[in-house]
Amino acid sequence: MTRTESRLFPLPVVLLAVALIGLPWADGGRSPAGQVALVLALAAAGAMALLTGRPAWPPRLTPLFVVGVLLIIASAFHTLLWDRTIQTVLLLSAYVVAGSLTVRGVRDDPRTERAVLDTCLISGLLVVGFGIVWYYRGSEPGFYATVLVGPFGYPNAMAGFLLLASGAAVASLPGDRSRLERAAAVVGCALFPAGLYLTRSRGAVLAACVGVLIWALLERERWWARRWLWGGTAALFVAGGLYLMGHRLVGLLWFVWPGGATEGGDTSVQWRLSILKWTWAMIRDHPWVGVGPGAFSVALTHYQQIPYTSGENPHNLYLEIAAEYGLAVAILAGLALLICLARAALAGRRLPLAHATRTRRMVLVAALAAFATHNGMDLDWSFPAIALTSVVLLGLTVAGSRHPSTERPRRRMSPIRTAAVLLALAVVAGVAAARYGSAVLVTQGRTELAAGHVAGAEKNLVRARWLNPFSFSAHYWLAWTRLRAGDPQGALAAAERTLWSAPQDPNAHALVGEMALAGGHWEAATAAYRHAVELAPAAHLSYHAGLVEALASLGRSAESIHAYERVASLFTPERVLTSEARCLAPGDRYLFARMSRIAARLYEQVADPAGRQAATARAALLARPDARGICAVTDRPGQTSPEAVIGSFWRGWTEGGWPWAERYLLHPTRRPDLGTGSQPVRLAWIHSLLGGERSATVRYEVEIGNADARTIRCARTVTRFTREGWLLSESPSLEPGSCKP
């Protein structure tokens, strides 16, 4: 029988509680600071538990766990992307430590269950409380401004977290808790469903229905005597859930019916099922060891068939595990979860009906079942804060599934095993700290580069690359820094380093092509862009644009035209102009317009007037300023998009001079230099747009003067999305002549 050794909680349990409360505020644990804090905190907790024996950690290794670890190691050595794989393995190590510490802590000291469950409840109350306050005060302008996102920035992730928090709240209601704990649980039971509704997550509603059904089956003795009352309530609950699911069920049936949709993008369901189809193709090609932990996003580009239909995960945790680690790991993980929940449910049903422990255990089993259901429809596990909470709640559930009489007495670990575990924890902590240092140096390098301090930026980025040689961002920004410093050969060398760590990543090949193109190495650019296009033809329009430009620069007109016609058949103008393309890649329409101008010249060289006319018309269509918002939508006239506010600025300049134009500036700044006099200015066409939902840098051509004396200037403007709509963050800067690539 276990006994309490001290009135104080062990420090490893305290560190675990701090991580549970603090991690959601680091972008759901996705920020570099959040990830390194999680790994370092859990590594320190594991080392303290090992050295002090409180709790008795680590547990004995089971054959199932050893087999799973060996399969993960095999998958890691076959990865397509080392950088993501290392980060994923670090997070998995932290989750294993957290889960095992929870299990051992509860078995060594029963108070640990109460402390950890209260921590999950407090974390949920803080997240939903501040999230609702932000929601009603007016969220940050953006695509998710009208739904509850909390610190996660994504409504479905918030919904997944609330499913777990709801389980912690209901599990804290039994009478063996203090009044304060039960009062907090009651508040949570009121706030968490309200927050779940405000996320507008239909998948979470369906998962909650599954959780309630699981609980009803496990605790059927409680409600069977009043089955008509409870049955009617359940029917109303299901009807409300089906109403909230709405058209997605219809879209799902239409998609899977023979002869249904063949292209993604019309609805969210069709978009997700398209990715699921490609994921299954990925699993068929890599059934044993997968594509590597964390490498799904790169592998998906190899299978993507429809532009603007991609993602970092397939919105299905189980298929993602099968794709990244192999079918064997996915089967083992699914069986392990089912066994853990089944054993916990059976152990709970052996207790008396009125026993508080039985009530708590059944609630946690139902909450985890609901969370597992939601993971089949969304990306909860991609947020470390949510994954950590689920692992801890699973540890609480598993800890009580074993009868105390079956516990084996503690045995002192051998010095060799102790040293091995400490060494592993030290390596994990060291790698995590080095990666975080690299991320900080990359951020500093980008800041230096933006300020024009090229030497300082290069120094920081070289250090970042030394700390994390697999970092794509370090190589990427180092290449651009050297290019800006006038060293195109050094920029190309920095870009080529990415091929060493990620030879199957089309982005690495595209970076090499971009640096080679900027340095005038046309053959190298052609080879690099061709590799990128062959690996991922539907991933990015920029791969094809680089190939067309490189071939045209080499004078290989026929090949360049063939490459242009290939991209025009895949990235059709109709597809490039869709709302999905506008949200995901708002600059693609203008990139396609520039490609079409190049193609028009090439068609003229090969004496193809029909092709030249079609390419010219396509360029004119796509280069027109787009007034639609980028993901987020605002109704303010003339400020609905970066292009719209630029047009409004110059229109105000023409109609009322500088006082009218500066109304569209975010901050007072200098007047643009247009030469002598106040001349009328008209926005002609857009050359390029770089940015996204909240900010964008636009290059464009303006026509200055009247029709009889008109000059062309190339302008560059930085825009920002605010509560007042899009505004110019600074006065436009103008260059002589037309815009050049």
C-alpha cells in the first residue's frame, strides 16, 4: 500500500504543473520558446525524479514500448526532412516523460492525481476565460476574428483543448473535493461548453456527442431507471449536434458518392478528403517506416494533385502516424490507446456505483474518447500544449487501472541504467537548447537584414547554422543576406547546403534555383527548378515561374514555352483567381501575369501569333489589382485589400493632393517624390505581391501625368491590415522606369 512520504509535492510534479499552465500561452506550444520550455522542463523533471526517487521514475520498460521506440528510430533514419524529425522526436520524448511521471506520481502519492487534475482545470479556466474576454472585446482582425481561438490562434485547436478541459471539470465535481475545487469545476462546466460553441467547430460537437455516448454506456446503471427522460434529452442533444454539423454532412456524402467531386476546394470536407486520399497513397508507398516523423508536410507535396490544396497534416492523427512512422506504429498506437481506456473502464466498473473514483475515472475515459474522436477530424496533436494535456489525463486514467496488490516493490536502478537515462535527458535538453538558440539568432539576423545591417545579419545567421545545421530558415536567410551583400556565389553555396539535409524537399531545390537565377547561373537554376517541379508539380506556382524564366534566359524558347503551357494547364487562370488561391497565395496571380508576359515574347520569337495573343490577354487579366481581401474580409470601401488601398491612396492624391492621400497612411510620413508639381497618378498594374493576411509588400507600376505627357514609374508600398481596413504603413517609394523582375 502506498504512503505519502512528505507533505510537499515533488519538484518534478511541480514542473509538470507549470508546463501545463504556461504552455498554452506560447502559441499553444508551437512557438520555439514554448517547445524548448516544454522539453527543458520535462528533461529537468525526469532528471530530478531519477536522482531523488520521488516519484519512482522511470518505470520498467515493456516489450510493447521497446518495439514502438525501435520502429520510431527506424522511421527517423528514413526521414525526408531531418529538421522536422529531430523536433518531433524531442517533443515525443517530453510527452513520454510527462505521461510516465504522471503515472508514477499518482501511484507513489495519491495526492498527485488531485493536484494534476486541478492544474488541468485551472489551465482550462485561464484559457477560456481570457479567450472569451478577447472575443467580446474584439479579436485581432483576421480570418478567425469572429470565432473563439484563445491563445491557440485556431478555433478547432481551441475546441480540442476544451474537450479535455471539460473532462477535467466534470471529473472534479464529485463530493470528495473541496468546495473551492467544486466551485471551479462548476464554473468550468458552464464556460467550457459555451467556449466550445463559440469556436463553431462542428467536429468538436460530434466528438462531444461520442464522449457523452461512451459515458452513457459505461454508466448505464445511473440513468437506466429514467431512460425515457435521458433518452429524450439525448435525442435533442443529437439533433442540435446534427444542426451544427449542417451542410458538411451533405458535402461529405456528395464527395464519397460515385461520380461526386473530383477536385477539392468547394467545401472544407472536400478539401480534407482530398488530402486524406493523397495521405493513403503515401501510406501505400511507405508502409513499413513511413516518410519520417514530422515529414508529412514535405511528403504531401509529392502527392498533391490540385493546387492550393495542401497542409501540414491530414487532419487525422491516425493516418498521419501511419504516413510518418509506418502502419506498424499506427496499429500499435491505436491498440495501446484502446487497451489503456478499456482497462481503465473495467477497473472503474469494479468499484461501487457511488464511489467518487469510479465517477472520475469514467468521465476521464469518456473525455479521452471524445478527444480521440476529434483527432480523427482535426489537428489537435499539432499543438504541444494540447498533446501534453491529453498525455497527462491519459496518465491519470492509466495510473488507477492497476490494483495496488499487483504493484511490484521498488528496485534500485543500476548505476549504468541511471547514467544512461541521465545522458539521454541531457542530450535531449542540449539539442533543444541549441535549436532554440538557432531560432533566436535567425530572428536577430532577419531583424538586422531588415534594418540594412548586412554584416551583422550574416554573422548571426552563420552562428544559427552552426547551432542547427539542419535549419532551413537559417540557410534561407543566409542565402538572401549574402545575395544582398553582393556575394551571389556565397548565396548559392548557402542554398545548396539545404540539399544535404533535405534532398527530397522541393523548397530546398527552389531556393537553389532562386539563388542561381539571381546570380546569372542559368544552367544551375534550370536544373534546380526542374527538380522542384518534378518532385511537387502542384505545390507552388513559383517553381514553374523560375523554370520558365531560367529556360528563357538560356534562349531555349521551345522548352520555356512547353514549361509555360504545362503550368497553364495545372494552374489555370480560373484556379489562380479562386478565393482559396487569394487566401493561400495572394501573389500568384501577379506571378502568373509576369510569366505570361515572358511567354508572349517567346511566342513572338517562334512566330506563334495565336499563342502570343492568348498569353498577352492572360497577363492583362491577371495583372489587374484585386480588390478582394486576403482571407480576412472588410467592408470599408477602398480598403478591402492591399491593392485597393494603394489605388485609393493615388486616387486621393490626384483628387485632393497630399491631405486626401495621407488619410490612407497608418502613420504620418514623408510625401512621395513625383518630381515637380502635383501631377495626377493612376495605378496601372501590379507587378508582385509578397505577404499574407495581415501585411503585404506590393510592387506596381503607376502612370504619372496626363495622357499627352505620361511617364511610367515603378513603386513599392508596404501595407498593413488593421481594424480600419488595409492601410499603407509608409509612403510609397518610386523608382525610375517600369518594374523589372
